[in-house]
Amino acid sequence: MRGNAKMSRNRSVSDAPNPFVHELKLTFLDKLQVAVMSVTVAPIRLIFVVLFLLMVWPIVALAVAFRSEEDRLKPVSGWRLLLRPVVLFLCRAVFFAGGFYWVTVKGKQASSKEAPILLVAPHSSFFDALPVVFLGLTSLVAKASTHQILLFGTLIEFSQPVLVKREDPNSRINTIKEIQRRGQAQGQWPQIIIFPEGTCTNRSCLISFKQGAFYPGVPVQPVCVRYPNRLDTITWTWDGPGAFTQLWLTLCQFYNRCEIEYLPVYSPNEAEKADPKLFANNVRDAMARCLQCPVTDHTYDDLRPARTSTKPVLAKLKELENLHSKLGLSADQMQNLLDKVGVVTDSKTGKEKATEVTFEEFSICLDLPKSDTLQRVFDLYDTNASGMIDLREYIIGLSLVTASTSNDSTIQLAFQ
């Protein structure tokens, strides 16, 4: 049964794990395998990966060359379209050389006329290029910066992508308009592949879907992706192993598995057409049921303070979580604590206080006794040893540790 304009089919759960952290633990046997493969199989695989990439590059470079601006606004046709099967074969060969010998596919991909938009989730790695290849290397919605990546930038241009500059609000509006234009073209354009989460997560849950794919109000086909290897060398999040580490560890596996599952085409009802957020939430709920994972209202924007700030805010979430555990706080107590510190007022004036607090004020605000553990929590944010911390940064960290989904006012305060 579908939701209405006020409520989606499943509400977000409050106990969802932190989606932006990936901790990779190698056993002794894993380390031994990596050591042996690093001097035997992995270098050979890497050579073939590079070889196939070098083979595909001149083909796509030729396909995108000598196109006018008018041509760029039209679907690829003629001799350029004939090059697509060759490009797809070589792209598949790249992943085969990397150890992805087979991909399990469930369900059936809809046509462009049936579903102009393909929604792929969860998005967890640069290895998600493999599902893109299996989907036909059709148009992508990607960051504008990807257009400049050596080799891969030309390949992305070949797909006739919709490019978006995340920091430019006008670019986002233009992106939505372009998706709308192509989505309503009655199958004239190839399908648009969108990763609706907008950033990489650890696949433990589905975070908020960006609404750009849902504004056109056209049918979409959800596509669920899994990497069921015993050792997860695929996931690439902002807090975890780096890209090269994950790439090399993946090359050092005997084989790598990938599963792609096509869900039935999701046609929005009138309420969902009028409310893109409702549409997005309902599609996300359907995918979460298929993946058997929770949902959370984290977004890409939750990462921006951590990426631009020199303070720990989110970079030490794991330690913050452990310290709160030592304080004896349960998940429910942490949620109540978050609600409590969301708005800080002065007891005398009733006006909102400055968010800079001392350790004593921090203890009073949290209504917790002073202790070494609480001091450690305070020191985690007092990076310049000033004896003061910004309570907003603590709110951000605490909200992500609790995977809060119902504290919009708290998050807004934190980002002010």
C-alpha cells in the first residue's frame, strides 16, 4: 500500500549504523593472502586492467571528438552509436581482469520508454562502475569534476552525462531541468543512471535520496547492488581505507562477486508526483526491503563540515561512540541527550546562549557528572586547548553517532 503526501511507507529507523565509516579488519590468513598475491597475481591483473583501459580510450575519444554543441544536446546516433558494443566489451574486460569474473543478475532491465531513469543503490565505491557497464553505459548523473579525470573522464563523456556542480545551486537547478527534459522524451534518450544517495556509504543502510531524480515524476526502475565477498575490500567511504588500498586489496582477492537486482518499475501516483520527497522516500523504502537494510536520513551535506573543517567533528565518530559507551549511555539515552542539547538557552534570560562552552558548562548542559571520560569527550573537540568547544560540533557528532533521523532542528542549529 502506498503512502500519502504526509507519510512514506516505512519510516526511518533510529538505530541505523553510521553509514560513512568503513573499518576493514584483516586476519592473519588475509594478510598472508595479500602478501602472496601482491607479488604474483595482482601485478598481472593490474597490467591487464591498464591495457584494456588504454584500448578503450582511443575508441571513446574518437566517439566524442568533433561534436558541436548542438550534437551534444541530442542522443548519440550514427557511427558513434555503433562503437558502443565495442566499448562495453572492453569495459567488461577491465573488470574481468580485476577479478570480477561473473556478475549475478536478478530481474530484468526495463526499456527507456518504460523507465527513463535507473536508480542504483547503495552507492559504496568506484567499483560501482561495474553495474554501470552492465546497465549499458547509458547517461550518468555525475560530478562535474569527474569529467576531468584522465581516461575515465573521456569514458564518462561518451555516456553523455548530466554533470552537476555540488556547490553551485544554479547547477543543481539546471541538472534537474536536464533530467526532466530527457526523462520526458518518451524513450528517445537512453536511460539515465542515477546514484540517488549522492555519495558513497558502507552499504549498512540507505541514506536520504536526493530529490533531483524524482522531480520529473516519471517511472523509475530501482536497481539494487550487492558485493557479497567475505572480505569487503570494495567499500570506499570518507572514513576508511583509501582508494588505492581498496583497489590493491581487491586485486589480491581470488575472485570478486557482484550482484545486480532489478526491481519492478516504480510508477509514481499523483501524491508522489506532487511531492518528490515522498516519491524518493517510498522508492528508498522499496529498495531497503529488497536489500533487507534500514534507512536513515543522513545526507551528503552531513559530510561537508567534516571535509572543510580542521576540527574533528566527524573524523572521530568511532571514538566519540566508544566514549559515550563508557559513560554508560544507551542509544535511547544518547537520543534524549541529543534532543536536550539541540537548543541551549540561558536560564536567566531565556535567550539562546553562545555555542562556545567550557568543560563545566558542558557538564551542566549534558547533566552529567565531571569525569575523565567526559573530559576526554570535551578534549576531542577542544583541539586548540583553549578550554572552550563549539557545542554545534558536538551536536553534529552526536547526531551521527545516534544515526538520528528526527532532529532536523538540531542539525540546522549545528550548521548555522
